[in-house]
Amino acid sequence: MGACYLAWATDEKIRDRAANGGFVTAVLVAALEKDLLDAVIVVKKEDVYEGIPTVTSDPETVVECAGSLHAAPINLTRFVVEFYKDERNKGKKIGLPAKPCDARGIIEQAKRQQLDINDVYLVGLNCGGTLHPLGLREAAAEIYGIDPDAVVKEEIKAGKLFLSLQSGEERECKMDELEERGYGRRDSCKMCTTKIPTMADLACGNWGVPKGEEATFVEVLTEKGEALFRNALENGYIEVKEAPEESLEVRERIKNAMVKRAEEWWQKLDVVRELTRDERLKFYVETLKLCIHCGACRIVCPVCACGDAAKCVSMHDERDDYVISMYNMIRLLHLMDSCIGCGQCEDVCPVDIPLTLIHRRFAERMQRKLNYTPGMSVEEKPPFYEAELRWHDIL
Ligand SMILES: Cc1cc2nc3c(=O)[nH]c(=O)nc-3n(C[C@H](O)[C@H](O)[C@H](O)COP(=O)(O)OP(=O)(O)OC[C@H]3O[C@@H](n4cnc5c(N)ncnc54)[C@H](O)[C@@H]3O)c2cc1C
């Protein structure tokens, strides 16, 4: 475990806008102003239901983007990859707030030589999960009894989702209740067991912050994280104190409870678990047969690094008569070692194929066989050629 602190921005404007103590924003602003970073990617609030990934070198824009958007389930990996596709950005240093799925996607792309991880500063955010924007709109109307367009703020505190109106009125509902009624977090987030981004340079969150304190709980995990932290501290952008033992315990306890809950969700949502192998095969065929080969799942996939010349791209143009198309077969094979279960593919699928479930089933078995977890450090590449691939084991 890295050194742990309670930290907050010294700038009041940052603290006012921030999710917790404003540490993340202050660290990014300090890094830009003191030339530790050339650019950052932050998420701009359009409204409660939309966040727009924004690449900027302007500290004011970073301050404007403070705060957490739980209904903006974007993965920032491809924005980092796109940044480095521009030759003018080669060798530049970039920083970003990174949920565990952002951090893992970026590390997987580094392994595929799409970027140099030494140039990317991952300010990790703990993550209990994201909500689908349309699901939140429906919940606002159905559960909270309010006009979705009248919601000006959403917040998750102590297991409850709070929605605020322009008038200042605040309504609340327990997350568990929302989820029992089919709302709440996206399925991929409910099943996700990576809640603290220990693969990032810093891990920031509110778990472990004592009640009533306006601070961010920060774990410093790497030398890059230490550099960001020191730069902000020594230049007066943040104040810190060592995290008390009780804070460490509370954070660990909540994380463990969330991981346990995620495992329970996986048991519940894995609808093919009890089926025979033949029945499972039938399920995969029937659902993947719905595919219209639009290619959206590949475009949003944070770990796919094939590019436009990839074989599966031409496959989805040509179509074929296989029971499961070659496009889907190639994606299944490609993702078995590296799927991070982020659910981006399922979010964009126009025919609602349960892609998270299918990929996760295949990936879980393969990753166990390889003893590999995507998002492990860049040195720990998956041992591709040592794996003995037998469809029977995996189906
Ligand atoms: C979806 C989500 C779920 C979270 N769940 C938990 C949790 O269960 N437990 C916990 O301890 N902490 C959680 N966090 C982290 C917590 O909300 C704060 O972000 C963290 O404590 C840092 O606080 P801060 O005041 O220092 O951040 P700020 O200074 O407010 O900076 C937050 C940064 O996050 C960026 N951001 C906002 N929304 C997103 C998004 N959807 N994806 C990526 N970046 C975004 C903003 O642009 C900003 O740069 C979650 C954050 C997010 C985004």
C-alpha cells in the first residue's frame, strides 16, 4: 500500500466545485501551471446526464470541470490514444482523472504500443460505478417523481443517490432499492470488482474521509504519483495531513463490501451459468446472430488497438454465413485475454446484445488460465503463446 493522506485544494473556488476536497483538480492545475504536464483530459459537465471529455492545457477549464459525474459512463482511454496519434503530441506529458476501467484500458493500450505509459499520469478515482444517463432520466421520473430536465445535481452519498432541483429541494433513494427496481448502476459496474485503481499513479476517493471533513482520500502509488503530489504540495496548491488509521480501515471495509456485492451481482446477472454447454452455445449463437455488423462495439472498445486496417473491420463489411460471424469470433478471441468488463460495447450496441456478459464469460476463463488480469503493469504482458486454447474449456 502507498502512503495515504487526506488532502484538499487551497483554492476555495476549486473546493466549491469539487466532488470532495478538490485534490484532483488542484493537482492537475498545479501540474499544468508548473509544466509537469502539457495537457490534461477532464470531463466537462453539459448537464447531469452528459459529460464531455475535454483535452486542454488551460487551468481555468480544468477548474470548470471539477466534480464527479456519475451518469457519464465514458471511458477515457481512446481519447488518450487519439491524443498520441497526432505526431505533434509525441513525447508530450498528459494527465487525467482515471476510474479503474480508464486506468486499465490505458495500460492495456500501452502494452499494444499505442502510447508510452511514462508520458501518461493517471490520477485514479475510486469507483463504485456509473449510471446509464437514460436509466437515470427514467428513474428521476418513475422513482423520484420529478421532471428529469429539472434535475440540476446528482450525488451518491452513503449508499444513496440524491437528486437536487433548481429550487434547492433534494430527493433521495437508496442505491439498493433503485437497483432492485431495475435502475441504478450499469450492469458492468455492478459486476466490477476493481473499485480502487491501484494500477494508477494516485488513487483518490471519498471512502475513509471522516464525516463532515471536506477532503479527498489520496493514496500515492508510483513515482509519477509522488511527483504530482509533491508539485502540488510544494507550490501551495494543496494542504494535506496523514490519513488516520481509522480512515484506512473504513476505506478498506467499504471496498471489501463493494467487491463482495459485485461478486453477488455477477452470480445473479450471469444468466447462462446454470445451462449445459450445448445450451450456452445456443445462447451465444442466438444473441450474436442479432448483430447488424455496425462495428460500434469495436470503435468504443478501450482495449482494441487493431486500427481501421484490421481483419475484423473488413469482416464486418463483407459479412459471412458462419453461425457466429467471423467479426464476432475475432472479437471474442481478441478480448479473451484483455477484456476489462467496462461495458462500453453493450452501451452502444443498437440491437442490445448482452456483450458484457458474453465477453466476461469468455475472458474470465481465459484470464484465469493465463493467470493474467488486464491492467497489470506494462511489464506483465499476457503470456499469449503459453495458453492452450480449447473452445470446450471456454464455452
Ligand atoms: C463515476 C464515479 C464514481 C465514483 N465512485 C466513488 C466511490 O464509490 N467511492 C469513492 O471513494 N470515490 C468515488 N469516486 C471518486 C470521487 O467521486 C471523487 O472524484 C474523488 O474523491 C476526487 O475528489 P476531488 O474533489 O479531489 O475531485 P475533483 O477535484 O472534483 O475532480 C474530479 C475529476 O473527475 C473528473 N470526472 C468527473 N466525472 C467523471 C467521469 N464520469 N469519468 C471520469 N472522470 C470524471 C472531473 O472532470 C474532474 O477532473 C467516483 C468518481 C466517479 C467519476
